[in-house]
Amino acid sequence: MNSEIITGIEYRSADRRKSRRKRRRSHSGGFFRWLLLFAVVLSAAGLWYRGFGDLLRDRYDLRGRTECLLRETAPSSALSPFASSLAVVSEEDESSEGETIGANSGLLIEEGQEHPIFSKHAFQKMNPASTTKIMTCLVALEHVDLSEVWTAGPEVRVSEPNASMAGIKEGDRLTAEQVLYGLMLESGADAANMVALHVAGGEERFVALMNEKAKQIGAVHTHYTNTHGLTAEGHYTDAYDLYLILHEAMKNRQFPAFAGTARYRVEYLNQSGEKQSREWESTNYYLNGKAQLPPGLQVLAGKTGTTMAAGACLAQASRTEDGSVVYSILLKAANHDSLYREMNVLLEKVAHLD
């Protein structure tokens, strides 16, 4: 009986050893199958990158923008946000004469050309200051009837020191069109706050529309936290994104009237029903006569921006004598004199093109 018990244990041990060997072979086989599958996937990914990936790299700077571009699967659809008239800027386009421009960042691009004429730190994160209002105006134009009458409320009180104001007071009744002129000519933070309230019910919702629009046009290095551009954490752009935003704004036929007018006389009623009249003047020195463009150029639209953090900024679309449109952007120039002197250095490159 004892021998039978011992023999039974020996048979069971042998069976278990066989079972363990089978499991080891099974695990080993599974591991090699997964390893083979990983190698196949890795090889396929390498082939995809050399094909489709190279196409994207040649067409567009991929630093942080790839996620936006690769939402679609086909190369043509992945590049759909970028019209044929848009220039694609890369680090290789950095201009050798960049040191002649004191501004921290700049671009000069002719409509229809694939590469910039001038580029300096085009992807450097910058404070946009009041160039923010290009997007504020564009989003407003896409959502309002310009004949709407708005009544100013507490939102027009702006406590930040040195903020540009259009002079709108509580109880003033203006049309949406008039408010947009105050936004773009006088660079009014009070006007920006009115836009946010009457278009979207408040700044937070309106800023969400601005950020969504930026993503739609590929300006993925831009993030807004307010409508007016006063310095705030998390409020930034870069020169290339600003080009994309201005280019998009110029597609709206109403935008140049607000961003390219030198002076605008506005008449409206105050809280007491009394008629108010004032003249708003553009902060753009080219439009208000404080600076002269190189011969043969005309300002189509533009927006300035000035804060301690941002320096002196200007994003502008101009037309040459032959009808070409050029986009010129400078961010963080030392002061206004430097800004327009350096902008002329850029624009003279266009005036001398064959």
C-alpha cells in the first residue's frame, strides 16, 4: 500500500513537470509572437514616417503643431487648414540678417509665397499685447449683427494701469460697429470687455471662442486668457501664429475697415440720453501720420500692441504697387521709434523685390 501511495505521488509529480514545461513553451511562444508583432509595427511606423512624416516636415514646422495636423489620416486632409496662399515657416528660414532687427521676433511674408522673406525667432513664445484684438475683432465679426445697439455696463471699468481706453462710460449706447471701431482704433480695453459681454455673455466664454478659432486655423502656439491683451499668465502667441491669425482676419471683408481706418467719428447717446461725439484715431503710426511707409506701399489693416512685458508690437498687412499683399510682424521692439524704423527695414525688402 505504501509503495502504491509513493508511486502515485511520483506519477503526479511527473505530470506536473510535464505541465510546467508545456506552459513554459506556451509562454515562450507567446512572447516571441508579441516580439515579432512589435517589430512589424515598428517597421511600418518607420516606413510611414519616411513617407507621410517627411511630407509634413517639408510643408510645416512640427514643433508642437503635429497633433493639430495629424487629426486627419490622409496627407491632403491633414494639411487642409493651410491654404495654398499660406507660407510655411521652419527654423531653416531664420534670416542671417536677423541681428539688424532689434525686435525679439519678426516675420515678413508675401502672399502666395511658400517661404518668408524675413524670419527671426518666428516660433518664440511672446506676449501679444493688444495685437490680441485682431482675434477679438475677428470672432466678434463672425457672431454679431453690426447694427445691434449695446448699452455699456460695469464691464467698461478697467482698473489696470496704462490700459488703452476708448472712453466708453456706463450707460452709453453704441452700435456693435461703433464698439469695434473703438476696439481697433483706440485699442480700447473697455470696448473689448463690451464685445465679450454682448457677444458671448462674458469674457470666459468669449475667450473660449478665441482659443477655438486659433486651433481651427493652426495657431496652436497661441493661448488667450483675455480679450484685450493686457499682460496675464498663460496669454501668449508667436510671430508665425500672429501671421496666421491676421491672414485669417483678412479673409473677412469687414475686417480691413476696422483695422485699416485712420480716424473715425462716432456719435452715440450717453446714460442721460444726451448725444456724445468724439473722434477715434488709430494707434498705428503709419495710419495716423506719425510714421511714413516706404514708397509704393499702402496699409490694408494692422494692429499695434504695447505693454511693459510685450514691448512695442505691430502686425500689419500692406499692399505693394503691383497689388501683392505682404504681412509684416514685429514683436517686442524697444520702443515705438525702433518699431517703425525696423518695420521699414523689412518693408523695404518688399519694395525692392523684382
